[in-house]
Amino acid sequence: MKLDPFAVEVIRHGLSAAAEEMSLVMTRSARSPLLREAGDLSSAITDAQGELIGQGRDIPVHLGAMAYTIRELLKVVPAATLSESDVLIYNLGALGGNHLNDVKVVRPVFFEGDIVAFAVSLAHWPDIGGTWPGSYLAKAIDTFQEALRIPPIKVATAAGVSDAIVQFLKVNVRDPESCEGDLLGQIACTLAGEKRIVELCKQHGKAMFVAALSRLHDLSEAEMREAILGLPDGVYEGEDFLDDGGSNDEPARIHVKITIKGDEATFDLSGSCDRVSNFCNTTSFIAKSAVAYSARIMSGRDMQQNGGALRPLTIITRPGSIFEPGHTAPVAAGNHETSLRIVDAIFLAMQHVISERLSSGGATTSGMLSFAEPRQDGSWKMLYEVHAGGEGARHNRAGCAATRVHLANTSNTPAEAIEANYNIRVEQQAIRWGSGGAGAYPGGDGVVRSYRILAPSMHLTSCVERKIIPPFGLKGGAPGKTARLTLTRGGEVIDVEGKSNLVLQRDDVITIEMCGGGGYGHA
């Protein structure tokens, strides 16, 4: 059909606005500070075939994976089995997923009897069962030790929310009230998305709406092909390393070989290390998410990220590798550690070709500290905190201090919110001056934050990369300082492993010093 280009743009912006509203509803409805304060959530809209078509300004690693979430879901839950008002919940990584804490809630959107779209809410639950509070076990031998695994099930229908399923979830997590509140927030979030999508269909007609989605895919494909065509043909290789987890606990290699040929690009990650011995394995969908983000950076364009933009990209992973470790592998940290190392490897591969579009190495780690305080009734209070580091410098400016980079887009929880809700006192919040690497443009500085434990005991999980291998500099710039994590107990300062589980005592002080970004150019 003949399409009015202005109507196509109106629909495109309407979908983006709908996804933004979904995230706003989720932020204002959620129970967990991780969601309502730090914003560890994302919202997306797909077409009826599961191709990503609209997204909020949320977390890139979530959104990239959601390009595959509904496509994989429809392989096991056919669209013909879905009805209006159905809402599904699941967290399996094999279904276009992330780690198990990232719970997806999906609502098919019907108009005039047919599915025209899916509204998807992804939220990181602070605990979803497993061996250790917070569902991160650094030395887990398999994913069954990490968390409760939820296959796709209907948590709501036209009859309402299933109390049986909600109760099943609540008895398997350590903070059941927060679990229930977050889940209901996600259901409400998808309802808001459905309302806006239906309004667009009523305004423009179903045929026009569906045709516009197809057109948007084609436009993004054409733009990505044009961008790739502007890059010189060739083969480019880059590698970076996770601090540990490889053979004999050596650094774990992340390698990429990029082949540019005409208007298509192949990203071959098969040269990366085998399945690692800690929780930094991940799914192929997270690898694809990192590549899709990097391809947008390589393009130098602010194009819409949808299913069409992925068509010119071929992404290769290897069975048995860190990106395809098998469905039983522990994957809790791969989301926010291993994915970022893919971006680093791609930047290093392309540094001599498009250096003006890239940044030096930044704080490509979550710097995650997860606190779990036992209550007298047997439940737990969970605090999941991520920390900002230094941004890598660019060809025309210094790196920003105290920021999350690339695939991350979450905030820290304010000290006031922590102290009002937990037996923790934030004793220091500061910039780690001088942690950025020197250069013609210096890297940004990281942060320092100290937590004093006021409860008799508290369980801690750490997930901090870049303690051994620093963020790299480009074009002669110096690397940033590595991260540091220490425990002060009885006057003694003890170095804490980057990936660990330990029990803290009253008056223990945990201090994280985040890494700085790399410099750009010779100082």
C-alpha cells in the first residue's frame, strides 16, 4: 500500500513514546529501590512476528536482547494459543534472554481480533531464589544454583492475575513483598503499552499501522547498509580480557574478527575463550546485543535500533564458548561484564579505522555490590548497587567522571534512600581523583563509595571487573587505574576479590574504588 511518510514518522514516534511511558509506569510502580531509584529496567515493543520496533531510553544490553525475546518465545508458545488480556512471565536465557534476575513480562496486543504487537517489560529482580541471597553465586557450578528458572507461563488472563502463580513466585524468593510489587508493576507497564498501541491502530487503521512497521524495518536496514558501505572493506581483529575465569583462572579472552564486505558486516566471536569457571558466561543473545550496539557506534549515525537494522549483520558464536556455554551454565554476571568486553574488543579492532567515532576504554564493569540483610521473620531486605567509573576519552574531549558507559544506563541509589531503608550508613561518596588515564584528552575519573554495616550480619556479593586489566587508552593515551575493593574490619584493611560471596559483620566497612577511563592521544 502507498504510505504517507509523515504518518510513518508519527507511528514511529508514537511507539517510542509508548515505550517511554511503559518505563515511567514501571519506575513509579515498582517496590524495589533497584527499579524505582536505579532504573534497572527496560521496555520494548515488537511487531506481531517479534521484531523489535519501539524502545524506551533504557538499558542497551536489555533492549538488544529483546530484539530476540519474542521471536524465541513464539517458537515455544505459538501466537494461536494467546488470547486478549493474556500476560506471560519467564526468565529463561534460552528464550532470547539475559541472566535469570532479568524477568520478562509480555503482553500480546490485539486489535480487531489479531495480534498487531507485543508489549515487553524487563526488570531486574533483586532476588529470584537460588543458593545465595541476590541470586549471584560467584563459584556456581551451574545455573540451578543461581536462581529460580521460570518457563513461559500465563501470569494473567482475562480472569485477572493468577494468585497461584504469584504465590509460587513469592515462596521461592527472599523478599516476597518486593517481588509481588515489582511483578504487578510490570503487568501495569505492559497494559500502558497496550493502550497506546491500540490508540495508534484506531487513529491510522490496522493496515496502515502494520505496513508502517514493515516500512520502519526497511528504512533502518537501508540506513545500516549505507553506513557499512562507508567503511573500508577488510578484516579487523581485536581482543580484550576479563580479569579471571579462564584456564587455571587466568584472564578470559574475548576476541572478535570483523569482516566488512560491501554493505554487510560479519562479527565472528568464535575465537573467544571456552565456558569460564565463574558466573561470567552469557547467552548468544547478549553477545548479539553487544554487537548491535557497537555496530550503531561504528555507523556514526543515530539510527533507530529495530529488527531491520540487524539484517546486514552476521554474528557468529561457538558452542562451548563463553557466549554459548550450554543452558546449564551460570550466567549471572555475563549480562553486565562479558557483554561490555565485547564492545571493548570491537573498539580495539576498529581503532585504526574509525578512531574519531570511538572512545578509549571506560569503566566497562557494573562495579556491583549486592547486600542482603536477614529479617527476623525469615525474609530478607535486598540492596543491589552498581557504581560509576570513568568514561574513556575521545578524539575531541576528555572522558566524563562518574558515569556508566556503553551498554549500561542505570543510576546509583541515593545515600538517603539507602540509609532510610537499610541498616547501612554510606560513609563516603566521592570522586576518585586521578584515576583517569593521561593523554591529550585524559580519561574520566571513577567514584569512591564506602558502606558501614549497622546490622549484626549482612551477606555481600561483589562483581567488579577491571581490578586486574585496566581500561585501555587509544592513540597513545594511558590506561585508567584499575578498580579496588576493600573490607575494613577491626582496623585491618583486607583486599576483597572482584567476584565473591561473603558475610559481613557489624561495623565492617566495604569500600569500592572504581576504575578510571583511558586517555586519548599522547599527553
